[in-house]
Amino acid sequence: MDSEKRNASGYLDLTAYKAVKAAYRKELTARRGRVMKKLFAAAEAEGLRVASYVKLIEKEDENYGK
């Protein structure tokens, strides 16, 4: 993780790190929103509704919380 905070010269560059992290979060939030919209639509089409918490994680993070 520390290597992600360093620039090409090897120096810490927290400004760039924070910008990349924020962009990634924004993109991930949008992806999760699209998935949830599809999930709610599928449930509605089947006469159901989502009634509890849905946890979405990326496939790379499948061991998260285990």
C-alpha cells in the first residue's frame, strides 16, 4: 500500500494518492448504484422488494471480512 503513495521518483506524493483514491471511490459508488438499481428493478419485476442490507464487494476483495 505504501508504494501506491509514492510517485515515479519514489517520493511520497499524498496529493496524487488522495486524488486517485477519490476518483476510484466515485467510480465504485457509481458502479454499486447501477447494480442496486438493476437489483431493485429485478425484484420489482418479480413482485418482490429488497427488504434488507445488501453488501457489494469487488471480486478481488472476496475474502474481506472473513
